[in-house]
Amino acid sequence: MGRAANLSLGVEIYLDNHLIEEMDRNHVKELGRKLHGHGIPCTVHAPFMDLNPGAFDRTIRKVTQDKLKRAVEAANLLDARTCVCHPGYDKWRFDGNEQLWLDVSIETWTKVLGEARDGLPIVVENIFEETPSTFIALFDYFENKDLWYCFDAGHFNLFSTIPLDLWLDPLSRRLREMHLHDNHGKSDEHLPIGSGTFPFRELRRLVNQMPTQQIIFTVEPHSEATVIESIKRLKEFLA
């Protein structure tokens, strides 16, 4: 915690399925007090393994809703800046039927948004999506709600079938967070910025055209060895 404070960084707190089940409200409150005492802002990343907000199966959808609501509860207690969720759409599981996913997932997002304190943005992150069409439809439905977009550079590099500018342009007004990591287009390597094939120079150009004061920039190194390099590259990207 002291190291993050010394580096003037916030932290992303990932709550996996098991942590959510075992969550103690008092422990979460105490963590929030410690973070606040060190001047460290945080975001919360909700669980996603085996879950799907748009699941056609009611039982799976109910389990997903319960876990996402608990993640939002933790975000409330921590006074988090955002709570990040995976939307759950991919063309293979839904046979390309985006409307089916949207119709079913609306129930989930309505309940998740209802759990959030005033001022807590719920942000949905691209994973397997090839185009932004499902996000556009979701944001159109929840036009006046605190539902926002998290752009994940690494996932875009793996799955998008359209250029970066055509992806970001229709979502820019809902953009609240970016997960900046790299890969070589084959697997989700979570490398430091510039270590793979994602077009970060183009992203920087596009970011320069946006009102960036509301955007949270997050690095997600998956190994301790790359933490410092990831932070260094992020600061260079934002300079």
C-alpha cells in the first residue's frame, strides 16, 4: 500500500468468485479506510469466470446477478471510482443473436445499477466482441443511467474485426476507463504498453481528441516482474 502511495497510483481490486462468496463487510470497510488514509483511489473489478450477465439459463443469470451485486456492494464500501464488469456476449455462445443477449442482459444490468450508490459508475469492458454494436445497443437502452464503457486494448487486439477509430468513435462519449496492456494478437499476454502489436500511437492520437478528465487509465500486468515497466510505459503514454 505504501508503495502505491509513493508512486502516486491507484489500485484495481479484483474480486474473484471465491472472494465474493467469503466477503466480510467489516474487512472491506477497513480496507477502504486504509486506502483512504494512504490517499490511494481504487476501482473494483467484478468476478467473471463461469458467469454471464446475459445468460439464457435463469439459474446462471441469477448467480451472475448475485455476484455482480456483491461486487458493487464492495465498491460502495470502498468508495471506488468504478466497478468494472464483463458483459458476457460472444457470437459463438449466442449464435450471433445480439438481440437475444441484449433482451436478457437488461434484467441483469437493471439490478446491478440499482445496487450502486449515487455517483458509482458501472463500466462494461470489451472481451470477445468483434464490433461495438452490443455496447451501442446497451448504452442506448440505459441512456440516462450510470452505465459506462471500459476499453480494453489487449482484448481489442485479439478480437476486433474493425479499425480502432471505428470502434472508439461511437463509444467515446460513454468512455470512462481504459485497460492498457499489449499482446501479439494470439493470446491475452497482458504485456506492458508497446511490447506487442496493439497500435498505441493511434490510440494516443484518438485519446488526444477526447475529454480525458473523466477517463481512468489502468495497467493490468499479470506478473510482478512487469509491474514497474507497465507503470513506466503508462506514464510515457500519457505524457
